[in-house]
Amino acid sequence: MAEPYNYPMKNPHKERLYLRMRQYHRHHQWPVGGSGLFIPHAYPKLLNLSWWDDVGFILNGRRIMVWWMHPRMKYTDAINDLAWQEAGDPPLHGADLFERSEKQWKKVGRSRKKVISYVTRQTPDAQWAYYDKLNSIEMRMQSEGIDSVISPSLSVEILPWCRGISLCAPIEVRDKKALSDLAALAKRLIKGETTLIKEFPKYQYGREDWQLEADLRIKDREARDEGV
């Protein structure tokens, strides 16, 4: 006689979160439009490079929110982190925000008074010097690049209002058509129909890629400045 199959028990905590997701979506409808996508951002002009974006869609009655980054965005974050490490701690690191401020008082009744605002004092020269140093380090690292390698990645978190997908993938998202393609990719990934290794085999973003894109970053910066 065959042994009975022991089905794995459901996770009560996850089941409660899935239920809350469905309930939240039922009572707070998303403005998805004809595309079936929640698109929080506008696309006024096409640039050469894209960095990050967000898109949402509905799957099995639950909201899916995709927070996407291009590997060049993570590379930029790595540059910023390394620049802070090289610059060291700033002056008055960890000090109270209002430690060097003057309190402004207002009378309350005959004998009482309360603080209504703070007037900050002039920033010390040591702090200006520190941030000048930090800016110089960042500019050098952005010009030369750093020895950091970024690979595609995917992480999933379950929130009361949605299933959140943090996706790092080497695609360009500069208009709604590309955003739709991003949503389709995210849907295939979470349904197990594909993987990042299949979609981007052996892909890595590093110093050489960063340097090759230098002219495009300059052109995009100039285009954004003209649009201001």
C-alpha cells in the first residue's frame, strides 16, 4: 500500500499577509488604465541612459510592485559609499541636529514660554572643507571608475499592501513601452517561467562599462540642465 503524501503546511503568517493584500487592493483600487499597469512616473524626454523606475500590476488579485534599478545605478551607489569611506567621518559626526542652533521662544500666558523654532548658526569652516573633500573624491571616482562588479539580482518581500520586487537588470527603461516590457519580465520571473541567468547570462557591470558610458552621461546631464 502506497504511503500517503504529506502536503507541506501553509505558513499562517504569509497566508494572513496574502489575505491583507487582496483586501487592501479590493478597497483601494489602483489607477491602472487600459495597459493594466500602475505607472507612477512621466516620461517627458528620451535620454541615452536610464537608472531606475517603478511599475505595478495585479496578479491573482494582489498588487505586485516592481522597484527596478539598472546595474549602473548600483555602481553609482557603490561609488558614493566608497567616497564616504575614503573621506572618513565628517566633523561633529553624530551630533544633535539642533546642538549648534539658537532657540526662539514665545510667551505662553503670563509666566511660561515655549520653543517655536530654531535658528541655525553658520556652518563651521571644517564642515565646508570636509564636503569639498568628499565632492572631490566622488568626482575622481566617477571619472576613473572603481573596482566594483554589479550582477543582476532579484529579491522579493511580502508587505501588507503588495508583493514587492526589487529587481536589478541591464535593460533601458525610457518610455512606457519599455516599462511594459519590464513589467512582463518581472511577471515571468516571479512565476518561475524564466530566471535572471537565462535572461542575462554571465552579465556583469564594472569599470569598463562605466567608462564606456562617460560621454552618454555627459550628454544626458546637459540635456537635463537645458530642460530646467
